[in-house]
Amino acid sequence: MTNIVLTCYILQKFLHVVDNDESLLDKMDRELIEQHDNTRNTQQNKYANRLDCNIRDQIVNHMSADYENK
């Protein structure tokens, strides 16, 4: 599992170097919102999306700090 997360992190950093366009992340966020819309009501969806974004940001920050400290 660790290798999967690390691979995703490396791919994300690679994409930022190769194509610094934020449209890919925006597209991913829109797809996540659409998936959540199908399974949750609107209020739950807003909370879940904020929670998902916070968790994603925490993971990225933690992995980035770990990577920089090595």
C-alpha cells in the first residue's frame, strides 16, 4: 500500500513538472464530486468533499515533508 501512495505522489510531482496546468487536478476533483453526488445528499456531499480535500492535502504535505527530509 505504501508503494501505491508513493507512486501516486511521484506521478503527481512529475505531472506538475511536465504540465503545470491545474486542469488535471480540477478534473479529478469534479469527478470525485460527481461520484459523491450519486451516493450522498448535498449537505453530506459538501462535508465529505471538504474532508476528502483536507485528507488529500494532509497526505501530500506529510509525504512531501518525508521526501524532503530524506
